[in-house]
Amino acid sequence: MMEDDNFSPEERAAIYRCIRERRDVRRNFLPDPVPPDVLARVLAAGHAAPSVGFLQPWNFIVIRESATKEALHAAFTRANAEAAALFEGERADLYRSLKLEGLREAPLLLCVTCERERAGPVVLGRTHQSEMDIYSTVCAVENIWLAARAENLGVGWVSILALADLHRILAIPDPIVPIALLCMGYVDHFAHTPDLERAGWRKRLALDDLVFEERFGEREKTIVSG
């Protein structure tokens, strides 16, 4: 490997810091618009994601108009009421107290879609795992999320919406699958811990409990911390 291909310790530390400090942001958005050059860099990061068969199945819908945001918020409100009804007792009360979207507050929304038929019926790498194009698009979402954090932009993934509503509101053709609706914008601060962890919904799992050797469930050696 050529020396110029290596990351310096400072560059490596910045990458790990970006991963560690990425947050799912639902609140504290500032009204400041996202500059075009910043958005272009973030979208370019999404477009640089790995994809099975070099399919590049994604499209990016940039949403700024308040009418569109209001329609999406109404769809979220309906879906959120349905979701809340699935929980009981204290769990239901906690769910209803959570801030789960920033659709009206964020200056910009981004919908990432997957065009599954982009390369025809047979795609290298999808012959035995047909969902790999979906996973590839999720890689683009992660790239966008990390690039946004490096640009000091908050991003929140809003998944409590019916896909049919996303198709209708954003005029997405039926063969194309909406993968992620993201809120994006500058925020007044980034939380040190995830919102759901602070709210008591779930704790972060221990990495050592999730790493196996050779076969699922085998933990004869400590791979992570040993």
C-alpha cells in the first residue's frame, strides 16, 4: 500500500469520532438553511456508498416546502397513533412522551429510495439474496448520516409512516421503494447519548455479548476486549 493511501492518526481519530458521536436527531433544529455546497457533499457521500453489482439503486428526494412537510407530518401523526396503541401501561406512557420526529422543524427533509429494477431482472450479487439492493441503499443512508455529522448537521430517520403515504405525498412510482425519510439541519447541540437511552427506552448492549467466533453463540475467546 502506498503511503499516500494511508490515513493519518488524526484522520483516523476523526472518522471514529464521527461514528461514535452520530445521533438520531429529532429536536433542537435551527432555522438556518443547509447551504447548497454542503448538501452536495452530503449527497455525494451517499452516492459513494457500496452497492451490490455496482447497481447504485438509490435516488434522493430533497424536500423544503412547508406544504409537503405538513402532509408528511399528518401521515406520521396517523401512524404514530397506531403505533402507540401497540404498547401497554407504563411503556405506552413512555412511548407517547418521546419526541420521534422533527418533520416540521427541520429546514430540509431527504427521502432516499431504492429503484429495484434499475439494472434489469438479473443483477450480479442479487442472484441468491434479492434484498441486497435494499441493503445497498441503507449503506447510502449511513454514508449520508456520517457525512452530515462531519458537516455538523443533525439527521433523524423517521420510520413511523406508512409506505403508501410516502408514495402518495412524494409521487414515488410503485416499483420504487422508499427506504428512509430523513430530517436534516443544523442543531444547537448534539447529545452525548442517544435520546432513547436517556429516556429509559433501551440501553446500549455490550459489544462482547454480540461477537461470536466461528459459529453463532460460540464465545470461547474474548475477541473484542481481550
